[in-house]
Amino acid sequence: MRNLDGFIVPLTDEHGSEYVPAYARRLEWLTGFTGSAGTAVVLTEGPAALFVDGRYTLQAAEEVPDSLYEHCDIPADDPVSWIFTHARPGARIGFDAKLHPQAWFEKASRRLAPKGITLTGCQTNPIDILWKDQPPPPAAPARPHPLSFSGEESADKRRRLGEDIASRGARTAVITALDSIAWLFNIRGEDVLHTPVVMAFALLHADGRADLFISPRKVTE
């Protein structure tokens, strides 16, 4: 990370969520912005910028000093274009690969290539190193969602969607969205404020089998 010329800090988690648990509010820790959507870019030798959409223009102005961050409005401005304009030629810009989709990486890399700017994935998010009192990942237990509310057994959902996976010529689907996992497995949790989801990942196979990747602390008898 010492060889980086900048770093991108989105407000999201490993699941691409808009509403995130406390440990994932890295943008708030860095900038003081408490809204639910935004991205910051910090250059080691140069300016820094905060990107928000029209919902948060006034809030960002109140919470984040413009002496520290240039305030940019989405979609008129976007982080990648800003990096292209402000970063030096050949710059190496770091990002946490767990927080960015592959499609974003490929598109952003193409846009930055004419200036020789490269995106570099970091094994450890530098915010996590600096944030000394960062909350731990949530540990609330997962709980079954009754059939009277779900309306369909998890096995039936998995079988039905597995057939769709097979019809598309695939063998397995990777599921990262927390609401999709909660629906598919008929489970609920308390890992995100006001959102009854459980932090987990899943693989759904064409034959209806599934693998649920979840902290053992969340599994109860």
C-alpha cells in the first residue's frame, strides 16, 4: 500500500449493500458523511473528493468540510473521471476488491488506461488498519423464517431456481445479495439496522443443492 498514489472509498460492503453494518461505514469514518450512498477518492499528492447524488448534496455540505474534500455531484461527476483528471500519469490507485464488482473494475480500467493509470486491488483495506475502534462484524444469530410468512419451503425455492440455472447452461450461481440469501433460505437476522438480513454468501447448484457460507456464531440449534 506504500506504493499507491490514491485510494477509493465507497459506502458499501462485501455484498454490494446500500445499507451496511457499522464496521463497513468506512466512508463515514474517513469523511464524517453519514448518508447511505457516496464515494470518496483520496490522492496521496493532490486533492480529495467526495461524490454524492442529489439526495445528499446539502447534507454533505453540512457534514464534510470543503476545505478537505471537493464536493462532487453524481451523475454530473463520477469518481473514475475525477481520477483521470486529477491523478498523475502512471498513478496506481488502490481499491478494496471485495467492495467493487468485476464489471466496474474492467470498465474503470479501460477509462484510465489512456493516461497509464492502473487500479490496484489491496488485500487489506487501509481504512481497517487506521480505524482503531472499528466495530466488529455483527454476530446476531440467524433465525428461521416461518413458512406461514415465507409462503414456500426453501428446498422448493432452491429446486425451482436450480432448474432455471440449468436451463441457462450453468451449473452454479454465486449469491452475494443479503436480501436474496434471506429469501432463498428462509432466514432472517439483525445484522443491518432496520433490515432483517444475515451476513452470508451462498452457492446455488443446478440440482437444487446449496452451500451457505455463514459465521458459525450465527448458527443455532
